[in-house]
Amino acid sequence: MYNTHKYAKAIFNISNKAKKITETQKELQLIAYLYKKNSAFRLLFITKKINSNQKTEIINKVLNMLSPLTLEFLKIIINNNQSNELLNVIKKFNHLSESYLGVNKVDIITAAKLSDQELNELSQTLSGVLNNSPAINNITDPNIIGGMKLRVGNNVFDNSVNYQINQLKKTLHNM
């Protein structure tokens, strides 16, 4: 667990000095996507049948469109046998990057999908409150019945009908 933070912090600091945080973030998102969706790509990282030098050689040839920084990062991960932690390192890097860049991820959980106009209105309202423009993710959950939940970082603001019904139950139960 400590190592994932150490690696994420190291690549963050280097990409920050090179003024390439956004570029590195996009490249690492591509790596994470390939790792999750392509079993052959994932197998390349985790197999013991191919030695580290061969793995890095393959990575350099296949992913030659990536920046030298990202390729070197992957080489270090492979050489230090941290391939199983790759997704955790990328996740921590993304968290560090978003904090530094002032990007707030906001999950809006509603019973039905919101229209583009409603999302724009919420985005404008939230930008005023958060002092920057949030990256909004609309999640549908029919269990909340109506209303909405907002998740900003580790904070959840629940104004759903389901929550209000549960609060009413608790109040009536305590009488």
C-alpha cells in the first residue's frame, strides 16, 4: 500500500516538474484501460514466464507513442515487480493530479438520467460553490426513488426520497 503511494507521488512530481501532468494522466488512463480490458496486455505485466527486460522491450515497441516519462514509469513498475499494483498506482496518481489541478469530481446519483440541460445547470451551480468547474458523472439508481445524492470527494449530500423516508421511519420509531 505504501509503495503505491510512493510510485504515484514520484511520477506526479516528475510530471509536474516537466509540466506534463495532464499528458501523463491521459497516458496512464490509456494504460489502465488496456490493463482492464485486454487480457493479453494484463498478462504481459503479470506473467512470470517473460523476464523484466523482455517485458520492457515489448512495452517500448507496442506503446512507442507514449512519452518517455510514461514508458520509464512502466519499466520501473515492471523491474520492481509492482505490476499487480499498477492500477492502484494510476488511481493514486489521478487523485494527486486532480487535487493539484483543482478538479472536483462530482457524482450525481438520481433515480432517472438527467438531461444535458439539467446537468449544465447543476454544473454551473456547483462551479459557484466549489470555485472551479467540476467533472460531473451522472449515475442512475432507481432505489433512491426521487431527489438526488451528490458525492464530492469523500462527502455525500443525500437529499433523496429514500433517505427522507428512512429518516421519517427513525423519527417515528423513536416516538
